[in-house]
Amino acid sequence: MKESDQQKAERLVGEMLRQAGWTEGELATRRKGEARKARMAARLRSETAMTWGWIEGGGPTEGRAVGGGDGAAGWLDGRGVG
């Protein structure tokens, strides 16, 4: 069975959080301009078909934000990835 883009994105988020040693809660408290968060968002965007809107705020669970749609440095507040 082939993995959907959303499933892949959710898996990548989990992997990146584990590699960073972060929980989803910690991700939410990280500064929106933090370099690791920007790299996470850029990776999600380049390796999946997920939109910046999904990465910014929809994510695997509503409110889980990884990064901003105006580029990897443009982070939005919220829950997300690093």
C-alpha cells in the first residue's frame, strides 16, 4: 500500500521531532524564527505535496504549525515541527 502525502508528512514530523528531541508541546513554544523549525518546514514542503497552509497551521492535528508560507524563515505561532 502506498503512503499518502499526508501520511508521509505526519511520519516526517514525528521523525524530525524525535531527532530534535522535542515533543509537540515543546515545538509550540519554540520561537517562530528558530532555524531548526525553518529547516523542518522546508523539508516538509520539498519532500511532500503538503501546502504551506497545511504546514503552517493544519498539520496532522489542527493547530500544529511547523512554519510559515512566506518562506522557511516566516514562522507562524502555533504548534508544530523542528
